[in-house]
Amino acid sequence: MFKAPFPPYDPLDTSGYDTVVKRWPIIITNLIDHVHRLIHDMTMESQRLTTSGQGESDRVKELQDKVTEGKAVITKASRLKYRMARDQELEQILQDGDIYVDAYNAELAELATTKQNTWFTAPWLYAEYRLFRSYFNETKQWRNFDPFFEQKEEMFKNSGAAIYKIATTMHELEVEKHKLKSDPDKLMDLSLLTHLAPSDIEHLQTVGKDAQQARKAFILKDDQEATLAGQGGRCDFVLDNGTYSPTLVFADFLVTYTPYFSKVVFHPKLFPWFVSDDPPASHESAAHLEQMVKRWQSYLEQGTFVLMAKFWTGPWPYWNMKERASQLWEWLHVSDLVIFKVSPLVGSFPLLSLRTNKADVAVGIPEEVAGELDRRGEKWRVSGK
């Protein structure tokens, strides 16, 4: 099995150290606060039902059980935060009825032989995988709880205006679909967007060119030409833990308005794993959104959009996929394009990663470009810019 030529995690590295000392504790604290608020709401509901004479109802019993289990989750999360700050040993995952329990525990035993089983010495990917791996699964009432759902839902709500705008743009492209399919170069032709006035198009063309020039300093590797080739292929999206609406729009665009792909397969996570006022939409925009969503539904029914919910959520890097999950590796290996929205990708296989740099490892960037940025003393590898 492939072994990385460098240690997977260096506790003295600034980025890695900040992850353990700052980022993870903040995530745990937010989770504790979130569960605490939910427990408060459930306690108040239980009290109201009891006061109204429904104290023996199934709902009250359910709420009481959930409150008890929620308090236990908070206790475990608080203990985890304490142990992490003091570089104590990672603990085994209990048998929680989910996948990879034995594999995780076997890996932990192996790390212990090299004294890499504490929070400041364990491989970053492996340690992050452990954060909330089983705390909710060990319960009955919280088993399917997504601690990041509220954050994702809020993000989706705040994107309302942009989503309606995208729906209108996609509606305008529908009129020119046949032209786009036969001549992909027209994809960049703003005149196809008939809801824009000529002056708006001229402004966007001018601003667009200036903006593209300004963005070049931040685009370290652009593989658009190599990515968009071939006809009627399959595109696989490996999703992150965020909202999926932008990915669905992108997938819709690829299969509806370009000749490159005729099928898209989505690979979501099996369980949660990190992670201004909008004007009301016009009736016309709402109709365009409804039209777009109906098209997505038809794609699901036809098999153009496929959900493959058995993706890689093990405690290993992607470069071990061929040995650890050979069928999945073979599936992705024959795809015409694999688009990742997640970051631990080093050593896997040819793919397109839609990511900003947020880690020290950067793959596919010309060595001279990386060297020049390093000489400037900028934190370009981890800043996300």
C-alpha cells in the first residue's frame, strides 16, 4: 500500500497546530451550544405539555429521553475538548452500528505503536474523522441528527436571491440550448441572456474582463480546456458537507446546455463530516426556479442524475482508495470527469478539484508559481484566497 514520503501531520506546523488549538475547539463549542439550545427548547415543550395535562403522552416521553441523551452528548463533547487541549490519547470508537468501526480502531492501535495516537501527533485526517464519529450514533433519539444542518440551512436561506437569479439565467439559456449544444463557444456569449439590456451586457463584458484579469493572480491552476472535452460522458461529483444547490445547478448546466456530459453521479457523505437581507423573489423568478427544479426531478427519474451514497468516509487518505475500496476506485477511474469539492486528494487519480487552498499541500501547481508565492511570505497555502 502506498506510503506518503512525508509525515501526514506535523504538530509543530502552524496550520496543523492552529487546527487542533483553535479550529476544532470552536467547532466543538458551537456543537455544544447548538445541542444545549435544542435541549432547552425540548424541555420547555415538555413542561408545556405536562402543564396541559399531557404529561404521560408519548411525545413527553420522547422529549425527556432526547433531553437525557442530549446532555450525555454534551458531556462527551466537553470531555473531548478537554482531552484535545491537553494532547491526550484518542479513544476507540464504540460499536455504534455504523461502518468502519473496526477499521478505525485497528488504525488507532497501529498509531499507538509509533506513539502517534494523541491529538497533537495523530494524522490530521484521522483525528478530524474522530471528532463526532459516534457521539450521536450511540443514542436512540439523536442517531440521525446532523449537527451542521442548521448552519447549512441558514447558508441556503441567505443564498435565496442568488438562487432565484441563477434560475432566471438558466431559463434564458433554455431558449438557446440547441445553439449551445452545437457550439460550446457560445457559452460565454452574454448576448444569450435576453433579460439583460444591451447596456448591461456591455457593462458586464467590460467589468468581466477586468475582473478576470484581477482574478488571474489568485487562480494558480486553471484546467478548463482539459476538463471540457469529449461528448456525452459521465461526470462524478464528490460532495463536501455544505449545501448542494450550487452543485446541482452546475450539474444541470453540464448535462442540459453543454455536449460534454449526459450523466452526473453525486457522491454525498454517509454522515456529517465538517464543515444580509435578501429581497423577495419576483413571481417570474419563482416560476423559473420551479422550472429548474422540475427538470432536476425529471433527470432523477430518467437516471441522468444519480445518487451513489456509498462514498469514502473511512479514516484513510484517498491514495489508499484502490486497496481499501477497489470497486469505488474502479468506478471513478473510468469516469470522464471526477469533480471533488473536498480537499484530502493527494495521490489519488486524475480529477478536477474545485477548491481554494486551505492546507499546506498543493498539488498540480507549477513549482515556480509556488516558489514565487512562498518567497513573498504570503500564507497562500492556507488563506483560502
